[in-house]
Amino acid sequence: MTKRSAVLVAMGLLVVFHFISLDQVPPIGVLEGWRVDSAYSFYTEGTFTPSMFPGLAEYNHGPFGLGKYKYLLQSFSFHLLDFGVYQARLPLLLGGFLVVYLVYLIGCLLYHEEAALIAAGLFLLSPMFYETHFSGSHAWVAVCLLLAVYFLLRLLSEKRARFSFACGAIVGLSVGFHLTGALGVTVLTLVVIYCFAIKEIGFPHVISYFLGGLVAFALWCSLEILPIGLEVFLQKATYGITVTQAEAIGKHWIRYFVEGRRGTIIELPLFLVVLGSARAFWIYPRTRVVYLLFLGLVIAYTLFSGSGSLIVVWSVLFVLIGKTIADYARVPLMDVARTGKAWIGFLSVLVAYYSIVQAKRCYTTLWVKPGERYGELVDELREYIPEGEMTIGSPLYFFGFAGNNPFITGNFYWERMNAQTNELGDFRNQSLSVNTEKLIRFLRARKVTYLIADEYFKDSLKALIPPTKWEQIFRVEAELSSA
């Protein structure tokens, strides 16, 4: 068996493993229930407005910024296979496989097949690949951006207008999956303008690129603005917040970045990779384009987005690692220069670092604990909660209660703007926006009869409500070790 065949067989086994373990690995997380709610609403009611967050302006016709394309894919999966964790994750997993395939294609265009196979294989093997599983939109945002890069590379080599049109249209589609796609649109547009400035592409190609983007924008407007009107959309986009309240939010975001809450440390090592990889990328026009995209996305995602959006950056990182391994594999280790050895060591440590970060994310209070089975956990809870009773708790349990109980979630109500009550949480310290009286008023208004007070839910209250107060609000029906 050749090395190529061995790599393909190993990747095939990994694909089978991901399909088999999709609803168990990684553990189900809080954000998955939240992010799948609009898809479930569209599947059952034909509307994108989620059931867990009634009354919030930003959730009218679906959460603002999360896009509709992912919900449509998941809803289609539910129509084919019914509602469940596996069905919700399946479109995301398929998007992840497309990301891996695009890593291979881009690796072939930039370097050679050996480097491309190594890059794709390592990405599929890495825990970083699991970021594509969660019921968010980042995997498909990455698909759009990487496919747009692929067409841009084809444009640079073949100079055909159809590739520039496809590049603009597909990168524009990324915004329909998640608003962070706009960061990729901005960076890639600047790269296209750079290519035009150095005469790698012509003016007709630039026009064709923007025409493709215009088509994607029109499709986005047809799903986001036309169904509810511009006025309602603007209210949704501003979270129903007035000018006076916007000042408080602006100060909150300034502190959010200045005090390091944004978590920029997780992206900082990628800046070092950008600096260290300049020589590897700055040799041909096509690799230079990818380098500029790499640099722009690292900056944009560090400032404005989260770790899920780093899938695109990680893809470029694995292409770089694949090239490095393929190059040095032909040279005896003794003959590799010290700088080369240091570079290999740094890339290895970096992959290990991000792999550990991704693995660690699955073992916090936001996820089902290791060793627990989600179905058994929900079944145990439903033994104590009769069908049809209004229940409040973490979005983690939405998969188990949707269709059986009206299910709403907690912390978003009193920490965000509510369009009905016109209340706004204290952005200096969100825990101050939680108090016992406010919680009781809310529970009575919603006619809540059962509360699942797990670690995440108690955490969301910031322990401001003393345990003795809980007894005044609820009678303890049962204490479960896992909830």
C-alpha cells in the first residue's frame, strides 16, 4: 500500500467514526439548543422566531446575525430524519467534511498533492475539527470563504470572469450563515482590490466579483429584511435599544476588549504564525493572496469574533503545516537548520495548544458531563416534569423537551433588552440586573411551573439569589446528580 493510499484509508476510517459518534462526540452543549431553536420552529411552525425567547426584539424572525441558511439546512434534515441531536449536527458535519476537502484542493493549488493530503488528514484528525460539529454556522461560513478562495486562485491562474463572479457570490453567501461572514467578505474584497492593483486581474474581473456579491446580497435581503420590513429589521438589528441605552452598551464593549474578556489570548499565537510564515507564502502571487487573507482574518476575528470563526484560519494553518512536513520529510533531520527545527517545533506546539483548547471546551458546565448519555439524562428529568407543563432551564435540554413541554430559557431574559418590558441589564455588572423579585415576576408572567436548576443555570444567575430564596419560589421536586 502506498503512502497516499494509507492516508486515504485512515481518513475514510475517521469519516466513518465521525458519522457513528456524531450525537455523542463532542458532548451536547448549551449553545446547541439555543442555536437549533429557530430551525425547529421553521420545521414545525414555518417561522424562524425561536420559542425559547419570546418578547426579545433581536429574536423576531430568528436571532439577529445568525443567518437563515443554516436553519434551512437543519430544517431539511429534520424533515428527512425527524428532530434530534444527530439530525441537527448532520448538516454541520457535512460542512466540516467540505472544509477538509477544500483544504485539500487549496493545498494542491498552492503547493502539491502530498502537502494537501497531509494538511487535510491532520485537520480531520485534530480535535479542532470538532468545532464544525456544534449547531452553529461557522463550518458553513468556512465552506463559503474557502470555496471563494479556491475560485480566486483559479481566477489568478485562468483569468476567467466566471471564477470572479463565483468568488463574489459565494463569499457573499457566508453572511447568510452568520454575520461574521461579513468579516471574510471585507478581507477578501480588499485582497481582490490588491490583485487588481498589481495587475493580476483586470477591471472586468473586479466588476464580475461585485456582481456576484450583489446577487448574494439580494438573496440575503429576501430572507432577512423583506419578510418583516426594514423598520422591524432595524429594531431587531439594534436589539430594540434606544440612543441613551446605546451609550451604556458602547462603554460595556470598550471594557469588554480593554479588560481582555474577549479572550484574545486564544488568537495571539496565530499572529506569530502569520509573521513566521511570510517567507513560505510570499513567493508566488497566488500564495501571497492566501497570506494576505490569513493576516486579515486573524486580525478581524481577534477583534470581532470567536473561536468558532477560526476554522478558516486553522484551514490555512494546516495547509502551511502540510507544506512544512512535506518539505522537511525529504531532508534528514540532522541536515535541517536550527531555524527549521524551531519552526517545526512551534507549529507542533501550536496545533497541540489549539487541540487542548478545543478538547477542554467540551468539559465545562456548558456541556453534558463526560460519561453521561443525553437521552438518559433527559428521560430522568421527564420522570418528574409532566408533559405540557411550562419549564424553564438551560437550552441544553431543548432537544429533550421540544414538542413535549413549552420550554423557555432563563438568563437571556434579565440580562438583555426586552422589547415588551423595556428593561435593560446593567452592563457594568450583569449580575446586578438579577434579583429575586424580578425573577418571581418573570416566572409568574410566564406561568412557569418547573425549573431545571443545573450548574449552568445557577451560574447564569451569578449566585446573586441566595439558596434560601429558592425555597420561597420553588419546591424541590427531586435532586438529580446530573442536573
